[in-house]
Amino acid sequence: MGIKRAIEAVYPLSPMQQGMLFHTLYAPESGVYVEQLTCAIRGQLDVPAFARAWREVMARHPALRTSFAFKRLERPMQAVHRDLGPDWVQEDWRGLPAEEQGDRLEAYLAAERQRGFDLSQAPLLRLALVRTEEECHRFVMTMHHILMDGWSFPIVLREVFALYEAHRQGVVGGLPPARPYQDYIEWLQMQDVAAAAEFWRQSLAGMAAPTPLVVDRASTGAATAGPGNVEVRLPASQSEALAEVARRYGITLGAMVQGVWAVLLSRYSGQEEVVFGVTVSGRPAELVGAEAMVGLLINTLPVRVRVGAGMGVAQFLRKLQGQVAEAQQYGYPSLAEIQGWSMVPRERPLFESILVFENYPVEHFLQEQAGGLAIEDVQAYEQTNYPVTVISGPGREVPLRLLYDRSRLDDGVATAMLGHLATLVAGLVDGIQGSIGELPMLTAGEREQVLVAWNDTAVPLPQDRTLHGLVEEQ
């Protein structure tokens, strides 16, 4: 088959794809933007039907059959390949003890991440199915984030299980036609760049440097490298109370988490004005079918927030929610373009932390979709190029995750930071009607430390800048 017949379409990259391509080529060994999803599938899995369903879903969505051309080109392009299925590995570990299976799985997951992807070679998606018991398989999907965003995951998985069930029952699949990712790229090219430039110039006027991560160790240099990951979940009762407060005040849970991250950055840095990145879905209402499109439609946009201790919490969160909504209307340029419209020098980042609020809890979704199969132990792995990434989302127990660059943050500092964030989020339940300055940030253990120090002058007060200005408030 000739190269022209093997290629279905060629078109430019989205702004987010451009950024991911740059960071991947800049640090090819780092594993940045390699994503992994793994889960246990319990029940009588029909493996041929499952494999066939995956091939058909890849056939439906051009974004999953894409490679990237960037050598000797004025600008990078993406090429959609015809008749391309996933890389597929099957193994049987039923004869191995459970402990050895666990060790082998961890080694396999790490090796797959380390292996990474050559973005010029499709497919950028690898699947593995390991049989661990008579009626249990471990499923692993490793992919490069440049193919699709988190909003696309449930779409793909829903279709896989729908086609799987259809094959099991001998029914011819009846999924509606999918809108190709190329339509989004064409929509992007029709947007008003001048209007976006004007919006971002005004939004970022006077800002000349990113908000500092005062707890990092960039200046001292560190032996530890690689990504770190810590997570907590708010108790169900607290999560329910938070959702009720959100409904009562007309504020989304996403805006609440964004707001308390702004408060945390302000208290850490001692600055009243902070800037961080917010990842938005990028699925425009006017592009019919965008909500069911598979591809990378997200973008990460700067949010510049003033955090005054005397501001009312509810008013502050509503204002931030409106601000992010307005930014989304001008969210089609690349971050490099947006930075070019600011006063921040090219060699410095616009922000050092990003917040991702995932409105698509994959674990809950998978458990609903699997038909006669039970989906258990769902785990996701991701890595960005930012020193700190905060990930949250809805759930019976609201998750708060911190991904961090261990060359910039100590594990202990990251854990403390996550504890402060969780305390601030939980504090919204009782603090929504109060002022920002009244929101508690110290964990129970830290408050005890402060009280002990306060009552015993022989014990020095904490000097850690993470406690900046907080002793008086507790």
C-alpha cells in the first residue's frame, strides 16, 4: 500500500497538541504526557469480542490513528492512518502467586511508561490484557496524551463496552457516526485571533513574573528527580456537605477548588495577586457534536486572581467562576501566543502550577458501563511538565491529587501542601459566608504544633514560609 493510500488526512495541530509536542521533544526521556489507565475486569470476558470492539472504536475516531510529522517542516502536522488497530499484548499469569503477579504488573507498568512513544509512529496507544485468575483480567492502556483528553476517555470506553455487548449478543453495532477531530481543528482556524489578543493583553496587563512557588528548592538543586504523586479523599459526609453548599450558592465544585488553590498560593507567596493555570474542556457549544468528539480539545489558560483577606468567600468564588467562563470564550490560542501578549519574558513560564477539575470520574463510569462484567481497582497515571498539578473532581469522596516534580518539591512539602489544600476545601462548608482571611489552612496536627509553640517560649514558632501569616489566624 502506498503512503498516500495509507494516510487518510493531514492537518495542523491544536494549541495544546503543539505544547505537548514541544515538551515531549524537549525532554524525550522524561515520560512527560505519557498516560496510563489500568483496571481489573472480573467475569467471563470474551477476549476476541473485546479486542474487536477496540479495533472498531479506533476505526470510528481518526484521532486514535494519528501520528505527528515535525522534521524539516515549517510547522508540525498530524497524519491520520487508515486501517490501524491498537498495539495489543496478551499474557496469562494464572499459574503465578498473587504477590509475584503484583510485582510483575508494577514492573510492566513502569517499563511501558519508560518506553514512551515516538510521536512520528502510529499508533500512540498500546493495550495489554493479562489473565490473572480464571475469571479476572488486568487491562492496561498506555497512550500519549497528545491523542486525546480526559473528556474523551468516557466516550471511548462507553463505545468499547457498547460494541463488546453487541458482539456478545450477535447484534450489529448501531452507534451514530462520530464527528472527526479535524472538524475541531478547522473550527479553531476560524476564530478571531485579534479579539483573543485584546482580551489576554488586558487580562495580563502589568504582570511581569509568575507567582513563585516559595516552597520549591530550585535554587538549592536536588538529587531527587522524577514525578511524585500524593492523594487524599474528603470523607463522604464532608463531600456531601460541600456539594450542598455548591448547589445552594450556585457555585460549581470546580470553582470552589480553583478558589481555594488561589488562596493557598496567596498565603504561601505572601502576594495578594496570584496566577495559575486552569485546564478547560475546550468543547465549544457552537460546534455541533463536540461533546462526543474524541481528541485533544482541552487547553490550559492563565487565571489571574486577587485574593484579599477581607473579601467575602461566596462573592470571591462567584467572581472567579465568571472570570474562568469568560477566559474560556477566548481559550483557543496556544499558551505560547497568550504569553506573547503578556509582559512575562519568554524564558519564564506564565505560571508554575495548574489545576485540572475532571468532570468525568472514569472509575464510577466504568462500573456503570461494563454490563455483566465487574470493573475494579481502577488506577490512572499521568505526568505534566509543570512543577505542580492539582487534580480534583466530583465523587462520593471528593479526590484531591497533587502531581509534582520531585526536583522542585520535597515529598514532605508536597504532602503538607495537599493537607493545606484539603483543609481549605473542607473549610468552605462552614466558611462560605465568612471572609477569605477566616478560612483555616493548617491541618489539625499543625494547629496543635502552633498551640504548643505559643504556650512554651522554649519552643520556637515555625519559620516555614508555608505558614506565612497564619499563626494569628488560628
